[in-house]
Amino acid sequence: MLSVLDPLGLPVAIHIVLGERADDPLSLPAIAQVSQSLDTRACVHVQQDFYVCPLAAKQLPGEVLEEYLRPVCAGEQA
């Protein structure tokens, strides 16, 4: 079972099971895990703070990263 954050497709919860039973009972714990993670992200956003994590070049191409970092390098943003 995989839960991802759109539009990046960033995995936020992964549950690997044997496949010997239905995965329906696993949905509620997975939803709770994702909700807890999203609560953390929402709190960081509301406080106008930063959540730093590495992203693969496929998720964040070099040109986009350079654009994001331009204000920092120019001293316009801490």
C-alpha cells in the first residue's frame, strides 16, 4: 500500500504486506499515518517556516532549484 503527495508523487506512507489478506483493514492506519505527516507539514506552512528535504532531479529539475535558490543567493531571502 502506497500513499503519495500529489503532484510530486512523493511517498508519505508505505506499507508492505504479504498479500494473504485484503488490504482494506490497513487503510485506516495508513490514513492516520498520512494525516499525522500532513499535520506536521501544515503546521510548518502556517508558521511560515521551512521544511527541508532532498528531492530527486526528476521531482525538482536543476533549473527549478536554481530559481528557488536565486533569492537566497542574491541576499533577498534568509
